[in-house]
Amino acid sequence: MPNNSKDKKLSLEIKMDESKTGLNRRKFLASSISCAMAAGVISLCPGIAGAQDALEKKSDKERKMIYRGFGKTGWKIPIISMGVMRVPDPGIIKAAFEAGIRHFDTAANYQYGRNEQMVGNVLAKLGVRKQVIIGSKILVPAQREALTEQDAGQRINQLIDATLKRIKSDYIDILYVHDVSDPSDVSNPLILNALKEAKQAGKVRAIGITTHSNMAMVINEMIDVGDYDAVLTAINFTMADDDELMAAIEKAAKSGMAVVAMKTLAGGANWPNPETRRNYNAQTVTRAALKWVMNNENIVTSIPGFTNYEHLTDDIEVAYDLDYTSDEKKLLKDNNIKLSIGFCRQCRQCLASCPYNSEVPKLMRIHMYAAQYANFYLARQTLDEIPESRGLEMCRDCDTCVAQCANSVDIAQKINDLKLMYT
């Protein structure tokens, strides 16, 4: 573990210091509105105007950003962090820091390494490396390949060194093993020993795992192992009935593990169903979903993805106020909305219903990346990871998809969408 003196220093350093950044909350929102007006798009940006209206309701002295402790590390960070995966403009990272964001989440495979480089370049230029927490992820060969412990350790070290070079730092605050669905990977000595050695060497300050599937099983195994500092898990209001996941999150928090939330907007604020768009504006959708997650005090922070300044102003407001508006309450209680979102929980129960053994859960993730995130690079990259015998090619010759979801995903429709996208 990082020593306590460093932890206390970091806890102070990551607090928002408006005198150093030169841009306080009011100035940030005002400059965002000015930019929108200059571009002639203010009428299309209700989030910016709404954020300014909310700001006027309380004085700056009354408005305090909500911080939570990051598990057993001693760090404290705002409850809203930044998922950098889809950021097209480095200026958004700079604006996020100036708005008070102190935790930035990236990964070695996002934008083929360029995402990490963007984070590193911006933070180095600002000179604020010691004031922020950088979380990054690596896909570990030992998850899928038969390796000796020496080979696994060497290759994991190579991945870590490559990340350090891209983020322009001699340490990573949080290093996650990415996309773990098999609990046996959690305790795999080929992986765990290499992570612990990197931590002891000072290359990594905290180690963790990200999980999209079998989340409760993975988290419970992490608790039993006891060596992990953080878990990054999918969680959103469409999963409120997942009692096993909720119990695992609570148990993890009580054990001293930091729980970080992803997929908080159920696959993106632009849910592909007309009912949501007709009844609720984008700001209501975003804030209701984020508030639902962060009202769970077992969760330290969430990492919504910002792709523009409007997203930033919408999301950052949640860090100041977790009370629901009447529209937000209405949306969260609307069961038809939950069903129509069709968020894939990656439970993998659909696999048994596909006669061709297609990798349906991963195809659902690809659909989310392409249709909701508009991240065609990641969609293509994920598609290429699937063996041809289990990928979209197997679906092309199938006239009628019979794969069934145990929840509310229209698998057949999403498979047809993918066929059209990747003809």
C-alpha cells in the first residue's frame, strides 16, 4: 500500500484549487455558454443553460463538491470523475480539470494507445500530475494464454512500462486488469503476483479489476483474495433488481475496496428508443442516471464519458447535488423506459439459446459501442477479437435470430443492426 504520509498529501492535492487553475465554477460555465453562443448553438445546448440556472440557485459558498474516500488508499476524490475513452478533443480534459474533476480513467487499448497519450500530454502541460488520479487498464495475456509465471510477469511489466511512457509519468495511480469475467483470473498467480510486484516497485499505487460480466462473482472473489484496492464495475438503474451485485458492492466497500462505477448511463445518454427522447430531455436522462448510482454511498465515484463541453456541464452538476428533480424521479420510476433501453447486463444466459454458439454478449457490447457511443474504432476492435466461428459471420446466414435475453434486450434487432453496419 502507498505510505500514509503520501496518501494524506495526495488527499489534499486532489482537492479543487480555483486559485491555481484560474477558472472557477462560475467562470467555467460562463465560458462554456460563451463558446456555444459564438458557435451559434446555444439553442441546442439545454445542459449548459440548465447548469447555469442551477448555479444561480445557490451561492458559491453554499455549493460544495461531494468527495468520498477511495477505499483503503486514503485518497479522497469527487463523486464524478471522467471517462476519457471517447474524448475527441484534449481541451475537454483541460476543462474537466478546471471544473474540479480529479480522477481520469483511460486504458491502453483505447484509441490504440492515443487515449493514454492524450491524458498524459494534457496533464503534463497543465503541470498537475500530483493533483490527479489516473486510472488505466491493461488486457493481460495470462487471462487467455498459457504462460509461465516468468513470461506472464515480463509481459505484464512491458504493458505497464508502455502505459507509463504514454501517460508521461513514472507511476500509475490505479492499474486495472481489464474485462475480467472469470473469477479464476482474480486469483491467478500469473496475474496477481505481477501486479503486486509492480506495486511494490512503485510503478503502480493501487491495483484493481474491471468487470462487465459475472460482476458479483468477480467482486466476491476479489474480496476473498484481499489484495485488490479497487474494482471498476458496470452498474446503472436498469440493474436495480440485481440483488447479488448490490450485495457484492456493499461487501466490497465494507472490506475497504474502492468501488468505481461505469456504464452508469446504461450505454449512453442517447438511448436508442423514441419514448425516452420524446418524454425526457438529455439533461434529465443524464443526471437521473448518475444520481441513482451515486446515491449508493458504497460507490466512490463514477466515470461517465464526456465527448463535449455540454456533457461536462451536465455531469459535473451531479457532484454538487444528489437530490432528484420531479422529472428525474419520474424517469427512474418509469418501468417502460427501463425495458425499452435494452441494456445488456452481460449475464451470458443468452448463450444457451443460440444454436450457432455465437458470442452474443460481446455482439451486444459492440452494438452499444457503435450505435450508442458512436465509437466505431472500439466496436471494430472488439468485433475483431471474436473468433470467426462465433462472431457476426455466423449470424449472417441465420434468417431468424432465436437467441433470447433473460432481461429486456431485443437481441434479434441489435444483430440485424450490426449486419447493416458491417456488411
